[in-house]
Amino acid sequence: MPSFEQHCAESVALCGKPYEEVHRWLDEFAFRPPYGLHHRRLRHHGAGIEEVRRRWGDEAATAARQHIISDLKMEGWTDEQPFPKDEQDYVRMGLF
């Protein structure tokens, strides 16, 4: 899993800002029971990106999408696969 610092560095390279608040929000449940690494099912999908867009704007949504893609690739997801739409889709795809 990319570290918080790595996610922020990706955001700086892509958007010019680290978007710390976005990365903290996406990973809010990362080390909380019962989720752990299964926290991604909660916000690492299209619906999560739209919530970031609502809260912080379009550029923050771009940073969120990159964060999610980086994490998904660590789980074996590829660009050829569909992007998960929501929590149910994420689980259905076996990404949890």
C-alpha cells in the first residue's frame, strides 16, 4: 500500500497540491477494526470520488482517483478492468 507521503507526492506531481485531507479521508478507516486493509471498500470507488468532488472540488477528485488507482493496482487490478462504481461493486469484483 502506498504510504500517505507517497499519495501526497503523487498528488503534487499530478495536481500541484498534496491534498492531505483527501488522502486522510479516503484512508480514514484503514487501521480501525473491523476494516484494516478492507477499508478500501468504503471509499475507494467512483462513489467515493464523487464525494471527494462534492467536498473539495474537481481537482481533489482527480487526486482521489489517482490514490484509488495506486491502491487498486497493489491489489492486482489493471487498467483493462472496470473501475469499481461503489462499495457493492468493489466487493463483487473481489477487490476487498
